[in-house]
Amino acid sequence: MPLIKRSLSLSGHRTSLSLEPEFWTVLDQAAALEHRSLAALINAIDAERGEDPLASSVRVWVLRRLMREDR
């Protein structure tokens, strides 16, 4: 499955993030449920990620969210 690349601003810097469509779907839904923009959600994930790559951190965030929802 091809990755989808989206551009956004993180801490005032333009960057792009490539993820599978399924991850974007969960992120869009999460942002809507939390009444914040996708950029704000990604910024929050970015702030907590440490040295890990952003794409990996986002995928782990999505996985953890889905695991919490299954409980």
C-alpha cells in the first residue's frame, strides 16, 4: 500500500510526514474527537517522542490509542 505524504508545521517549521492511509484515518478521527487540528495532534506527539523518528512515534501513538479503545 502506498504511503500518503502530508505537509504540516511542527514548532513553526514546515515538514512532511508519510504514513499509510489507515494511520491517517485514525489520526483524523482522533483530532476531530479531541476538537483540535491534525497539526495540533501531531505537534503533541512530536513533543513527547524523544529521539524516535516522527513517523514511528505516530504509528506507535495510533497503536496505543486503538489498544485503549479495545478495552
